[in-house]
Amino acid sequence: ADVVADVKKGMFELDGLMKSLLEVVGKEGEEYKVAREKAVAVIGIISFGGADVKKGMFELDGLMKSLLEVVGKEGEEYKVAREKALDAIGNIANGGADVQKGMFELDGLMTSLLEVVGKEDEEYKVAREKALKAIVNIASGGAEVQFGLATFSSILPTLLQYATKDSPSPECCKRSVWALSTIAENPSTAPLLLTPKDSTVDILACVMEIIKEAGEDLEKWERGNSIEFESLTFLMNVAQAEFAVPYLRVAGVTKVLAPLVKQKHFQSLIAAATVAYLVGGDEEGELFDLLSDNKHAIDRIVELLENTLNLKGCYGSYEYGVFPLHSSVRAIKILSKSDNFKDYLLSKNCFALLHRTLSQFITDTNAGIAGGGAADVESAALAVEALHELSYPSPTSSTSALDIVTKKVDPNLRSLTDFLSAYKDRSSVKSSKEYASSTSTATALIDRISLLANEIKVKKAVAAMKRRQSNAPTPTSEHPADADEDAAVNEELVKAKEALERNLANAKEKARLLEEKIAIFEKTSNENNTEVAVLTRKFAEAEAAKLKSREEEIEAKINKMMEMMERLHTKTDVIMKDVKDIKKTVKETLSSLQNFFTNESPVPRFILIGPPANSQVNDKIGGILSGSFLLKSTTASLNVLCAHDLSIACTFQIEEPRKWVKDCAPALKLSLRALQLVAAGTKMATGLPFSIPDTSSFDKFLGEANDAISDVFGESGLAGSDDRAALTKIESGDGDEKTRKITGASYAKLKHFFEDEGRMKKLTRTMDKVRGKDGKEEWVSFKNLDMFCAENDATSCEGEDEAEVEETVAETKKTAAPESDLLAASSPPPPPSSESREQIDVLSMKIDGLITSPSLGTSPSSSTTSPSQYNGAVVYEANLKKRGEGRGLFGSTGWRERFFRLTTTSLKYYDKVGSEKCKGVIILSGATAKVVGATEFDLMNEDAEIRTFHLRAGTKLMMDMWLEKLKQVGVKVEGQV
């Protein structure tokens, strides 16, 4: 065969041969009759060459024109030449999709072929058959050509007239059905085939009658491309169109196919696939029973998919390429809609085969004549739809495809997620008229995968939260800090809620499209297809019920998430009440505390006396379990704590700790007082930027250390003196001149201690003094420096310009103590104004996150807004990107991810999920949202003179959801996406 092919290729390429043959073909007259016939015959023989020869012949200048001229000649003398020319055209039409498309578009070709098919003279008997063969081959040119043929003038009436059992030519009947079957490969042609305008022929009745006459025993059917085989193939192809399903079911196709499905034969596979297309999401009825009772038919469909992916056929049954890849993928996709078939499909490894189909599309591998690879959008889209369906477990099973894969193949489904992400961004998918909507299905499946992971995390986190609330004892390894765990719960809940909302939006969009489809069908239906209309509505109602069930399931999960979040919010409300009590206590001691600490702290503010440095302690303050060592040890350690997480950053050895404690007792007392307040906040609050592993042991240590310091101070002979009384006032917060004096002296000694023997140099090797956005200095360990700076917009104090410092802390200093050296026991500053911004110097870095600033980042004019306008029922929460406004010394104009909370009265934003400190708010009364891009919008309230929020959503779906939520709370939305 290869030798013969090479000879034909050589003949085609032989210089001058084709030109000479065409010259002979063009000769007129009786004397050239035989020569013309022989020349056309040689061209026909050469046209049997390979695809490259066929393509070359199609593109050869003058060849197709000469052949068409011969076809158009009438009379007996051109009969043989005409038939040979049609032979050549039919052979060339096997040259591949590009050639087939080109031939369909070639001016005059289809018209000439149809004219020959329409001839009824005996003289044209063979010519008709060969013209139909050419049409069949051209119809193999793909979806575009198939739809073009279906809409081509008079082609369907012409083919339909030969497709009846009363056709005068069995061969023409077979080839007409073959052509119709090939055209039906494009689902878009189904309405044209089943409801033709210019023909009264019922094609379904014709092919069903042909199958009936062939008999139920498939072994007795004619081998090869018989008319019964082509009729069965037509049913399989047209059944793949959703439009056609009710027509085929009303026509009674099921009864005709039932005997065939039960057999084990090549044609039974075609029958089984057809029944699979027709069963849809039915959970009962004759079609469902037919497949349920003959599971081997489903086995053969799955086997077909696997064989096609492996580029092979089934020995003794069918060759590779007979079935396109999308035919088996579509059958599995439709069967996966039925809850009763899901488990069986999963047991047959269908998920892996569908995953592989999608993988080969993304990686452009294993493409063949049956499809696959990057060009086969149809198969990939169907695979995505099937994977999505299988991700929902059947009612009788808790197992979905995702559960199976996470347990056996891919624990985090990362591979599938990556393929789905690439799929929804693929241009060939987004530009596809038929399958662009599958991108939303891919997104929905990604979200379902995310939900699977989040649900596991949420369940664990919520269980831990419940254990804490019930005070149930749990192992330390399972009980992280309350603040961290509650923040983690909230973050996972928000992620899960967002994914659920996207799933809900996807389900609602599908329901909307379904309603549109029903409306269009009912509008175009007529009296002749009442049964079809009834069945179509039945399908639609079943699909709508399933979508509604999924919506309800998703909404139930969202409500559950909201309940959990509400529980956290309720807990936070209690926290805020307790925090107000802390705030009140702090305010009462504010004046004296401000006298103890200035904005320019000469030494680290958080220090603790601990056991000697060689004791077994870790870097957490929770590791210091007792203060009794102060009364026993001859040495001790001074621990400097990082202001970010209160871990021990630097340690110095102290000789004669009792004397050292006596000298520095006020400073140590003040540090302990601050830590006690911070610890109290830690017990109640979530989201603080540090954690204390064991607050009970920490409290115990603080109490013992505090008592020990007092005991040491008392044993030094100061008990009952003014100094002792002043030291006591540090604990109560009642500051006076004596208190400030001894505190100043204490800090002078502490400062001298750090500056002596190179201790400050050692300190600066592990810590840095940085200034936060409030202007205060803090000592932070190098390991926490980046996090501290990021959370507090902090900057290093080393070498900073004094003018910039003044600008940065201007607001703070309006109510802070005068710039006098408190170490020198200066006079006390005036108390802070009740109308000014609150300043809590000691705890600002730790407790401000729990106390909402009155201004909430709004303009001065908004200070008159009543507090009730900031609070309201939570409507929606999610992340958005917010563009900075470039304000302040460190202001940025870039986009940053922020957490937004929409209530019935306001929109607030926070640094991240779990953050308690509101960074800004817009009152919604009179507010306007203006769409400025596909995923960007501005929210403003000009009446209240509040600045504009420039916001960006991650996807158009999220954008639409935010705009919808804003509309629900009365915000006016301008512009269109």
C-alpha cells in the first residue's frame, strides 16, 4: 500500500503530467470521448493518494474547475467521464478538514453535486451515488461545515427524499442517511434535521423503520456501513443534541433500541450510547431501567472512552476513529447527572478518565483523528461538566468524586485545580459560542474543591472552639492560643462562605439560563409537538428541582457558616464590652501612666526578672513559671521582651538580684502592670498581634513576681515609707509627685544598667527600636521586625529626621505629656482632654486593636455621626482590594487586599480577616457606588464629606455580588459593568 501511495504521489508531482491530463479533459468532440474518460480516470486514480496528494490536487490551479465542467455536461457521451469526475471529487474530499471546508466553500461545487443527486434519469443512477458519497465526505469537515450543509439551500429536502424506505435506490438511501448522520454530528443541526421547513419527511420514522426491518438480532445485520448501521448512527449522533432528546423519546426510539442494548455487539455500543444520551437525569422510567438492568452497556461506554484516550479501538469490534472522543465523554456526562449512576461510574474509574481528558486538552497531548488535545474544546468542556456533576454525592452515598480522589490519588486536588484554572482562562474556551459557559462550571468546581479543604479546617476549628467554650480539657497540642484559633476559625468561615456564595451564584445562573431555554422553546413550539413540549418541561422541571435542591443545600451551609460567624461576633461583642471596662480602667490611670512612659523611651518598656540564664526556660514568657527565685537566688536574669509577640528577645545576667530589684523596683512594677493589663486583654480578645501560650501560669508568675518585688523592696527598710507608698501607687494608678520622682530615679538606674558594660550594644544586636504610626517607640526583635512594621506602618528610629518624627506623631502629641525629662522628675502634664483622641501610651501597641477609634478613619465632619450609624446587622463580608490614597508620611497609592464588612448602615474595612481594628468606614445613607471597570468600583458619600473608597473585586462574579449587596442596603449604583 505504501508503494502504491508513493507511486500516486510521484505521478501527481511528475512535471507536466497533471497539466497534460487537464488539457485532454478539456477537449471537446466525439473523437476525444474515450481519451477524456481515460484522463479523468487517471486523475481519479491519483486522487486515491495520501492526504498531501488530495490537498495538492484541490489546490492545483484549474483541476476542480475542469472536474466540475465535466460533471455539468449532459448527454450519454459524458456519462462515464461524469462518473469518473465525481469519483475524483469524492476522493479529494477525503483530504482532511481544511480540504473539506474548502470544497464546501468552493463556488458551484455543492450546487453541482445537488443537481446530480436530483436527477431521476437512469443515466444518472451511478452519478447520484457518487455525488452523495462526495457530500458524505465533505460533511466530515467539522462542525462549521456540518452546520453550513444543514442550512444550504435544498440539501436537506434532497437528502430526506432518498432517506425513505421507498427510495428507488437502496444505495442512495444508505448514502443519504449516511450524509444526514454525519451532519448530525454537530448538535446545532438537530433543530434543522428534526423540524425541516421544506420537507414533510419524518427522518426519525424513516431510520426507525429501517432498524426494525433489519431485525433485533445484530448478528444478522449487514456488515460494514450498511443502511441499518447508518440509521443507528444517525440516532446516536442526533441524540447528543439536547434539543433532540424529547423528540426521540416521543418518537419511541427507546423501544426500538431496547433489544439492541441487551446484546454484546459493536452496534449495541452505539445503541447504549444513544440510550445514555436520552436518559438524562431520569431516576426512573424505561430508559433508566434499561441501563440499570444492563450495566455492561455502561461498562462498554467507559471502555470506549479509555480506548479513545489511548488512541486505539477494540479488537474485533471497532477501529480507533469510528467514535469521536466527545461521544463517550458526553454519555458519561449525561449519566453522571443521575444520582443512581454516579456511584457506578466512580467505581469504574470515570473520574480519572475525565481528569485525563481535561489534562490532555490543557497540555495538548494525545490528539488524534477522534479528537482530544488542545483543539478539542467540546470534549474538554463536557469533561468539566461531568467532573462537576460527580463532585456532588448521590443521596444514598456520602462519597463524591472529590472524596475518592483526595483519599486515593491527590490529597489536595492541586492537579485538578491547576487544570481547571488553566481551562477557564483558555481563549479557545472563552470564545466558544457553545462552551464558553463551562468556564463558570470550572470556577464552581474549583470552589467546591476549596470548600472540601475549608470544611475540614472549619470542622476542626469549630470543634476546638466548642471545647474551649465548654471548658473541656484538651491536650496542649490541640489547643493553640484562643486568639489565634478564633481568628483562624473566622478566616476559614469567610473563605468557605465566599466559595459557597460563588457556588450559589453559579447554580442560580444555571437556573436562569434554564428558564430562558424553556421560554424560548415554548415561544417557538406549535400544536404538532405538544408531547415534545410536555416532555421538555418535565426535563426542565427535574433539572430545576435539582438546581433548587443544590441552592437550598448551599444556602443551608451559608446559614450555618453565618451562625458560626455570628457566634464569633457575639463573642466579640462580649469582648468589646469587657474591653470597654479595660479601657475605663486604663483611662482612670492614664495620667500617672503617661508620667511613667514618654514617647521617647530610653529603655525597652517590657522587661521581666527571671531565673538565672542557665535555667531550663524557652523564649516564651509562659516558660517562666514562678517568681519565688527572687527570694532565693544569688543571680537572676533580666529578660527584655519583644513588643510584637512578648517573646524573650535578649537576656542579661544580674548579680545580687534583691539589691538590683530594690533599685529598679518602680520600673519593674510598671512593666508588670502593663503586662497584666495586656494579659487581661489577651484572655478576652481575639486577633491581638501576639499570643501567650498559657495565660494561667503567666498570671501566676506575674502575681508572684509582683509580690516578690514588693517583699524585696519592703525588706530593704522602705516598708511604710513614702517610697513604699509611692511604689504601691504604681499598682493602683494613682500618680503624684513622689511617684514620678521614684519612677524617674528607677529609670535612670535602669538606663545606666543598659549603657554599662556594652549591654546596649548586645541589645541592638538582637533588637531594633522602631517607631509605629502613632509615633511611639518600641523595641522589637529582628525576627519580628518585618511583621511589626507591616502591621504598624512602623519605621526604624535610627537616624530618623526629627522633623518627620514631629509630623508623624503630631496627632499623638496633642494630648501627650510635654516633652520634659520625666527621669528628672518633671511636673505632671495636664490630663488629656475628653474631646481629644484617646492616648493609651502603655497599651497602645497591644490594646488599640480592641478599641475602635471614634473617628474610624473618617473626615472631621463625620465626627457628628451617631454611633448607631456605624453599627448594623452584618449583610456581607469578603475580601476586596483597596487602592491607597497616599495619605500621611508613609501613604501608599497601591492596591492592597483588605477585609470588608457590609452592614445595613455602613461599610467598614479591616487589615485582614480576624482584625478587630476598623481602618475606615463609609456611612451608607446617601452613598453612591460607581462602576469604573470590569471589576472595579468606587464607593463615596459626598453629602457626608467622607473620602472615596476605590475598590476592586477578584472576579466579575464577585463584583456583581458586591453591587447587588450594596443595592440591597440602599446604595445607589451608577454605571454598568
